[in-house]
Amino acid sequence: MTESVFLADVPRGYRRDDQLQQEFLDAAAKLREVDGWPNPMNGGKRELRADLALEGGGVKGIGLVGAVLALDEAGYTFHRIAGTSAGAITASVVAGIVQSGAEMASLLPILQSLDFQKFMPEGKLHELVGHAAGHFAKIVTDAAILTNREGLYSGDYLDEWLRPILHGRLGMRTFADLALSSDDDPELSPSDDRQYRLVVFTSDLTRSRLARLPLDYPSYGVDPDLQDPVRAVRASMSVPFYFEPVHFDAREATIEVEAPGGATTLVKYPAGTHTWVDGALLTKFPIHTFDRVDGRPPRWPTIGIKLSQFQTEYPPTNFRESAIAIAVRCLKTMMNEWEVVSPHQSTVGRTIFVDNTGLGAMDFDLTPRQREELFLNGVEAATRFVIEAAKQGGVPRR
């Protein structure tokens, strides 16, 4: 297919070749006919609707934006959005745009305003942006850097950037502002705990478990509706070593959970302070977040967007490393593609794979040209996805 071109002066930031554009529009129309959801609130008119799952990818997140905008152009509306790490940043803005009724085209200028270099101010520790384990071990000669601090950088810039957007521009100050109602979903069950537009993931080091926010706030003894989505996103992107974690003060809580055989049991959680870090430690690609568990057929698909490149070459081995270097390699391994087998085997048909051009998640010194290339890679990956889905008669529901 002919490549798209980046154009800052058009609504979604790109334009396709005329022939490809027509093929894309024809595919979108066919998808609406064969795979659309008959909206009972709109006279049964068929609509393209999907839940979204956005992979973490650090600076590569602009590729998510390109894919989301292409799906939006195809006519998709997004019901619920899940994200991890940098995917949580994009997910929060997408959810805020949908909930506020703003145009999805505003996603591009919002994410373009995110200056990744401000996450790591210039100085002694800025060299760590290379993040090769051996290089890391040579730089960190003073153990006090990591023994006296919880992270090399504060991560405050994320809060400074996202809060005015989510709280101010989009009006999403708490998760109550992102709650779904029967007006949004006429089949919403009062007992359904998945009733929020946005779900982000963080790794709770205190409990050694994954936390889904806002869904798991009750296990911390707090009301999900009163919690700040900006803080949840900040926790989700707290890469260990790089950024200081988020500390959350939980209250005592007792939760009723379903036990084998249909019975229920009580799980008790004590009060205390919890340490939350990057959700990508435990789930980098939350494709199964919105899968139905009640046996009923899904009304629309979950579409995942991955910022992954299939690795065909590996660097030389090096067995003479320090303990710090080994620790960093452990971190990189945990946050890498340990989940890649699952999407390829069971969810490839509902996943958009965006070429990340070989960039690392922590390559904070992206050039404008690299950002444009990642963005267009997202556009083209979603374009191919829509065309192929139309040929196959729809997007797989499971």
C-alpha cells in the first residue's frame, strides 16, 4: 500500500493516496454493514463500536495516536479504553475525549504537546537515557543514588502536563466523571464492576499483584468515584529505577469474592501505605481487560494496539556484569515481550501491530521526524487492519 503522508494542517494529521483512501472508506462501510452493533438507543442503526486496549511503549506512544485516529476515521466509537504505562497516558486522553464529547481529532495536538525530554532533565543522570545495562553499571558508581532515592527522576512532569488536560480541558477530575451510565450503555448491569470509561494498570509492590484502577479501589478501602485518574496514570507509568513510585494510603477493607462452586468468601485487607509502579511489570498489553466472563456473546470487539517489533537479531552475550547491571536486565526482561506469544496465538485477529522502527521505550530524545514516522506507522497499521477485517467479515470477538 502507498504510504500516508503527515500533514499538520489537516484534522487528523495525515492524508492517504486517493486509491488507498477509497479502499479504506469502502472497507469501513462494509464493516459497518457486516460487523456493526445495532444500537437500540438509535433505532437499531448499525454502528462500529469497540473497546480499546493500548500497550505500554514509552516514547513510542505517538504510534498509538495514529492508529486510534485511523479507527476513528473508519467510524469506530470507543466504549471503554484500557492502557498500561505510556498506553495509560493515551488511554486517559482518549477516554476523556469520548466522555466529554470532544472531537477525536484533538488527540493529536494534545499528545504532540507532551515533551518526553522533560521527564528526564539534563544533568548527571540524563546519561541513563541510553539504559543499556552495562552502561548503567558504569554510570551508577555512587550507591547512594539508588539507596537514598526511590527513583532517578520524580515523574512530576506527567502530572504537570496531564492534569490541566484531563481536569481542565476535558473536565475529568475524578473517576466519577468517567463513569458509564445507562445513557452510554443501555445494557449496563448495576452489578457490573466494569462501569468506567477508563481502566489503567499499575503493579502493587506491597501486595505483589496487579491493580486495575479504578476497578480495584474498593480493595484499598476507598470509593473509586472519588479517586483522581491523573494519579492512577502517574502510577501506571512509574518505571522502576527511572521514576519515583506512587505511594497510596489504603484503608482497611473486606471484599466479598466468588469462590469455587459458586460460593463466596471474604478477603480482608489491612490499612497501610502501598507502593505502585509501572503496570508493564505485570501486564504490558491489557487485551483481555474487557472480555466477557458471563458466557454471553460480546456485543462488539476489543481492538488492541501493540507497539511491538518482532525481534530477529540479538546482541552478543556478556556474562561479566555487576549486580546492578543484572538487576536492570531483569527489569527490562519483565517489561519486554513476555506476553508476545499470547497475542500472536489467540488475539492476533483483533490486534493492530504498529512498527516501532526499532526505538526503545526510554529513547526520550526523539526527533520530530521520528515522531512523525511512528505516527504514520500507526495510521498505516490501522488502515491495513480495517481493510483486512472487512475482507474477513469482521473483527474477532474472542
